[in-house]
Amino acid sequence: MPIPVLLILYGSQTGTAQDTAQRIARQALRRRLQVHVLPLDDYDVANLISESLVVFVCSTTGQGDPPDNMKNFWRFLFKKTLPVGSLCRLDCAILGLGDSSYPKFNFVAKKLHKRLVQLGATLLLPVGLADDQHDLGPDAIVDVWLTSFWQNMAALYPSLTYVVPLREDEPLPPSYTFHFLDGIKEKTDDCQKIQTQQAAPSQSHPFYAKLLSNVRVTDQQHFQDVRHIDFDISGSNIHFTAGDVVMMYPCNAPEDVQQFCQLLRLDPEARFSLTSTNGSAVPGRLSQPCTVSYLVERYLDIGAVPRRSFFELLATFSTNELELEKLVEFSSAEGQEELHSYCNRPRRTTLEVLADFPHTTAQLRADYLLDLFPQIQPRSFSIASSLQAHPNRLQVLVAVVQYKTKMFKPRMGLCSTWLASLHPTKEDVYVPLWVKKGSLKFPTEKDIPVIMVGPGTGVAPFRSALQERTAEGKHDNVLFFGCRSESKDFYFGSEWEEMMAVGQLRLFSAFSRDQEEKIYVQQRVSENAALIWDLISNKGAYFYIAGNAKQMPTSVCDALKAGFEQQGGLSSEDAEQMLTVMERCGQFQSETWS
């Protein structure tokens, strides 16, 4: 049987599924297969009926949702009009990437499997369910799954066994060719984008919003720097409602850009154009021509912890015996514990890895930059304001991420650190952003109460909701807010007091460190079980949780169910069932992050 073209389709939110799809493609190319790799929404799903061999790699986001770049595919695939058996010619494999700390672990991969089988597709092997919580990360499952996949491929296509694969140390051709341009050196100017912004803001065409203010809202002595940031979105055609999120592309720090260029011996002001070597499109975010500094500052993710695929590719360039030995070890399945200790546990960045392997780094060719380094992924933030309260404005509440590992330099969150560094008083600052629908939906009916639990920066979407609801005359609002200290990190405290004074809000606060015994929001939920039960059982109140996904959401849910038992006389099973029914119909919603 002749081997068909292998089609690899991925749904990726943070880049992990894309990286895995590209890793499978490289393995296929080394086996001399023809292969195409595409995001699911870039593929004409109507052609699926005529495909014979497809690998699906998809992550699960939020509360069991598909990634943004597979939502159109998802809607089409679940049309009831699709005939059963329409995919009977398709042999396929599904690899899911998920996080078992979330209740709907790998929900998208499981549901995709069920639907493809329903439509008549044949699965070559069981669905792979990779887990980000595994000690060695998702590759612990992916490695085993890939071994089985190629074994099954060899059984299905016996001619594969006669193919002499490319050596692992032999570089594959680059995806793009860099053409450096002689003549005047000039910087890529974002202001041109500001002047010509016409399309509706989106990931491919963000709106460059002017930064109006960037204010620290935690006490200067507090351990954490949290910013209230305000943008002007006049003329953007951006519309949002409570619960929506804003997406932003961050930039690498200037000193990191400089070090990167020095390590790779690149002139930051050199200009180049790109051509594809495999038929794929040139990234739309890179203007043609483009400067090296723009590429490194705004596109290449040099500050992230590199994935195993980075070491696999880097090893193919190494001519230094000691460095090559280490890179090969990090690339192997047997070396994953060692790689985890070197890279993941200390959160070592790609830039730091390049500095650790100077001889290999010096061998890198510019043509391979887009293969080696993933693109910077957009970051999402809950919108913390309402257009009804602040027309033409968009506000966020951002905790600046900084923590220590065994590395000498503290680890910094790319986007939060970049945002904190912007100073609108010194010069006009513009940030590329767009808005997408969030997972939290608030009731439109005026007489339905809402109960919101939002400790820390989890309160951001509830500020938006409260501004929106009070503007619409919806005053039956309950907020449970928690932080460490009333004097150091009580976000929007004066606003809550104003709302309480005019009867628009009932606030229950938990300041965990202001007394000897720590108090958290779940305790306030327990103390107010009678009020919560009355609002839910008699008035149909909606209940929301937003914040860190560690212990808080589970503890609040436990307190809520205990209240159902105590106030409603329910058994533990009935309380559990009540919460399940509330979640199913949207009366209970959560938005948490790890």
C-alpha cells in the first residue's frame, strides 16, 4: 500500500500543541514521508472527507474548551447534519495535551475521539492523554504514544520498514530563508500600524492602544507589585462586556535582545526579507522587510523555558564534542529527568541555554531562527472595567510575576514585567491588543442576584461586572474578596465602599494576615451560608469563582456544598448533584488559572 501524505492538524493555545505537531512532522520527514502541518482553523474541514491519514494534536483550555485556532473546525465537526460514516476512509490518531489539575482533563481530545469514531473514522491507536502535571511534563506520555504510533504506521504501511531514515544528527532543511538587504538600516516602526489600523482588532491585526496610566496598587512594602493599567481604545471598534478578556503581545527586554544578537553574532539593525522553503506562509506579524531587532524583540520567544524540541534541533548544529553529548542526552527519552533538572525546575530560559552552549550557538544560521525559537504567544488578562463606566477605555489588574529559583537572576513573567516597565509619562506608549469572549457570562435579567468570589487579582472580572450591573440598575450583588492585608493589597477597596454606601453591593472581605489566625474567602462563604442558600434557592442567584487554581476553588466549592447541606437539608450526594446541575446550566461558573 502506498504511503499517503501525512496531514498533521493542531489546536494550540500556548504553543505546546504546535510544538508537538512540528516534532511529529520532523520525525515523519526523517522517515522520508510527505507531510503537511496546519492549525485546524487554517484547514478546509470540508476536505476531511477525502483524507486518508491525519494526526490531530489538540490541547484543552479553560473549562474544557477548544483552543482559539480550532474553534471553527470544532463547530463544523459537531454539526448534526454530518452523515454518520462520512469519514470511513480516514485513518487517524489523536494526541491530547492537558493538565490533570483541571476537572475536564483533556476533554477536547476525548470528545474529538468520540466524534471521529461516530463519523466512521478508524483510530490507529488509543488517544494519547499527555499531562502537564507529570513530573517530566507532557513528553512522558508523548514519547510512549509516538513509539506506538510509528509501530502502527509500519504495520499499516509495510513499505515504511524498507525506508532508510535520515540520521538524527543531520539537520533538516530550514522552513524559511533569510535574505539580508544591503543599504540603509532602519527600524520597523509600529507607529505606521497605529495610523493605518482599519481592520477589526484580532490576533493577526491587533489595535495599538495608547497607555494612559500604569499605577502600582499594592503598598510599596508589600511583597508583590500589582498594577492597575488603563488603555485608550478610542477608534478601535473594540466592544466588550463583563467576563471578556483582553489579549496582548509582550516584548522581550532590550538587554535580552542585545545579548541574543551578541551570542548569535547578528546585527540588530540589519534588515531582511523571508521566503518559505516548504510552501507555508510567512508569519503575518513580521513585516517585509523586517529588522533583526524587531524579530527578536517582538516575535522570538527567547525568555521562555525551552522545550525538548529545542535541544533536538540545537544538537544538529553542534560540532563541539562536550556540548553535543549533553544536547543529545537532553534530546533523548532517557535524558528527560536530567533535562527537567537542568531546565524546568530552575526555569532556565532559552537565552540562558544559548549562553551555556556557546560553541553550538556560534554555529547557528539565521535561516533556522524561526524553526528553533517559537513565536511569543499572546497573554490574556481579565478586563477589569466596563465601557458603561469608562467609555473608550480598557483597564486591567496585573500582578507582576517574579520569583526565585536556584538561578542567580530572579525569574520574571514576560508580559507582566514588560507592562510594568512602560511609563506613559515619559513618552507615548502603545500596546498591541484585542479582545475575545471570556468564559464568564452574567445574567441579563435584572432581578437575578450574582454572588462572586474573587480573591486577589481574581476580582478583576467582577469589577467589570459590578460597574456594568450597577449602570444597568442591577443592585443585588454579593462579593467575597480576599487578600493578605486591608492596608497593603485591598484592590478597589474605596470603590466597594462607595457601592455599599448606596446599596449596590454586599461585601465580605477576608484579610488573611491582619490577625493571628488566617482567614480566607472560603471561611466567609461558610459564615454566610444562609444568605447564599436563600439567594440561590429562592432567587436563582448565579455563583462565580475567579482566581488562582491551587486550593481556593476547591475549598470554596466544598464550603458551598456544605452550606447546601446545612441550610437546605441536602445529603452530600444531593449537594454535589445540585452544584453539578448549576454548572451545567451556567448558574455556577469559574475562571481559574495555575
